[in-house]
Amino acid sequence: MKKIGIIILGIGLLITIVTSVSFVTREKVVDVGDINISRNKNHSLAWSPIVGIVAMVVGGGLLLIGLKKK
């Protein structure tokens, strides 16, 4: 229980610090015989820092429960 609490706490801290991720995919626009035209398409994935804070609270709770069981 203690290890899971530490992992969730770390993930919550990371989610709180990094609030968005951007990535690029290639999209095929035209494909005619030997001619291929593609373009880069930007994507962004964003979340609220509140999600990270909630994860840290849950991880801290699991960590405390793991410490009290010993």
C-alpha cells in the first residue's frame, strides 16, 4: 500500500507541474499514384492542476494508511 501511495503521489505532483502536453501527427491529404502530400497536425492535451492535487491527496492517504498498518 505504501509503494502505491508513493507512486500515485509522484504522478499527482507531475500532473500538477505539467498541465499540458503537445504532440504532432502526420496526416495524409492527397494520395494519387506516386504523389503523396501530407501535413503535420498539432494536437494539445490539457488538464486542470486540480486533478493533480486530488491525485496527491489520494496518494498521501494511501501512504498514511500503509504507514499505520505496520
